[in-house]
Amino acid sequence: MIVFITGATAGFGKATAELFASKGYDVIITGRRKEKLSLVEEDLKKRFKIKVLSLCFDVRHVEEVEKAVSSLPDCWKQIDILVNNAGLAVGYNPIQEGLIDDWDRMIDTNVKGLLYMTRQIAPLMIAKGKGHIINLGSIAGKEVYANGNVYCASKYAVDALNKSMRIDLLPHGIRVTSISPGLAETEFSIVRFKGDEQRAKNVYKGIEPLKAEDIAEAIFWAASRPAHVNILDIVLTAGAQANATTFIRKS
Ligand code: NDP
Ligand code: 8X3
């Protein structure tokens, strides 16, 4: 079995690659940071004795996505599961102060990148007559919060795409699942706050957030249900989080 995971140099993607590898899957991992990608590849090969293929590209660039997928040897094109995970939040401004470049990065990565990947890989699954696409949504794609504006909009778009691609792909035996986590501690907030580690830490202050491994388990559970079971959406939060805006923080 082959699982293709975008954004596996850190966070959920890396933890998901490790979990699938530990279960004997061969994995295709991607990301833009070549060194980190190579380290993950070496580590997975060493620890799990499975096959690993790493592809270094930016999901925002359609030509890079097309080249990466078309360059796969035929045996690697037999993809069983695609995890559309690569994504990010950038900035935390009210709409009237938003930076256009931040908006473009989020929309181009979270929405267009996911579409470019799906457009390349869904036909390979259709040719096999089966497959499973797992999209990383978010609690931010269910409810909005102050200053979340464009990030929330990008994840609402993922929610809509998840529902609509499920309809389009149903006749082809392809299951489509959304995983929609709340606060989880990864590189996410460091990226959102552009390297400000203290500000990133404050996001999780007084809370035990979800860990990348929790999300990996949800992804693996959805992917490993028998063929007659279709998991539409898993929304999961930390124990101290009730919805997008309600938390209990210990002082
Ligand atoms: P991380 O920042 O830890 O990891 C993000 C991954 O995405 C990295 O491997 C990064 O790799 C990759 N990535 C980002 N942009 C691109 C790009 N343009 N092209 C290719 N790869 C890219 O974040 P998380 O693991 O937390 O986030 C993973 C997904 O989960 C995202 O879609 C995020 O929106 C979503 N999510 C996160 C939550 C959280 O609280 N952490 C909660 C809900 C959803 P590289 O930099 O090497 O390219
Ligand atoms: C990430 C979770 O609540 O920071 O998608 O938007 S949140």
C-alpha cells in the first residue's frame, strides 16, 4: 500500500508518515525544505524498513506539482491514499490591515495547492478503481474567529471541496475524508507569526494542545476502516477546547 503525504517535513505530515510507515505502508513524502525532507526519508527507511520516495516541490506551483507526479515511476503511481496536508496560516491581522502577500500564500497553498495535487492524483486512483483522499481542514473551516479571516476562508473552502469532491469521486470508488483539528502544537504558530517563537508559545499557554501524533492517529483510523465505511469528517480538539473560540486555560 502506498500513501502520498504533502507537507511531511514537520507537524502532522511528518507524524502521519511515521505512523503509516510503522504500519508497513510505503510512503511518498513532500515539502519545500530539502534537508528536512531528506532527514525524514532517512529516518523512516532506517526505522521501518519500508520504501520511501521524497519529492521536493512547492504545492503552489502547478508546473512543479505536475512534474513531481508525472515523474513518479509506474510502481509509485499506484497510490492508495493521498493526504492533502501541506498548508499554513500567515499573519493574524484584522481584515482592514491584512497583508496581500499573506492572503496569497494561504489561498495559494491551502486551496489551490490542494486542488493541484488532487487534480494530478485523482485520475491515478480512478484508473485503479479505488483510493482515499484525506484533506486537512480545521476547526477554522467550521467557525470563524477574530483575525482568522483569510485562513478561516481557506479552510471553509477546503470543507466545501471535501464535500464536493466526495460526490464527484463516489462513482469511482474513492473515499474522501476531512480531518478538522483545533489547536495543535506544531510549527504552525511559528509560521503564522513569522518566526516569533514567544508569540507562538503563547497560543498554547495554559492548555495541553493536541499533538501531531493525535492527528496522525485520526488520519490512520479513517484510512484503515473497511471499504464499506466512509468517514466524512473528524473534528477533534484539545480537552481544554470546546469550539474555535472557547478554551479553559490554566494560569
Ligand atoms: P507545520 O507548519 O508544522 O507543517 C506544515 C507542513 O506543510 C510542512 O511540512 C511544510 O513543509 C508544508 N508546506 C507548507 N507550505 C507548503 C508549500 N507551499 N508547498 C509544500 N509544502 C508546504 O503545520 P501543521 O502540521 O500544524 O499543519 C498541517 C496542516 O494542518 C495545515 O494544512 C494546517 O492548516 C492544518 N491544521 C493545523 C492545525 C494546528 O493547530 N497546527 C489545526 C488544524 C489544521 P515545508 O515548509 O518544508 O514546505
Ligand atoms: C489551526 C487551528 O484554531 O489556530 O487550523 O485556526 S486554529
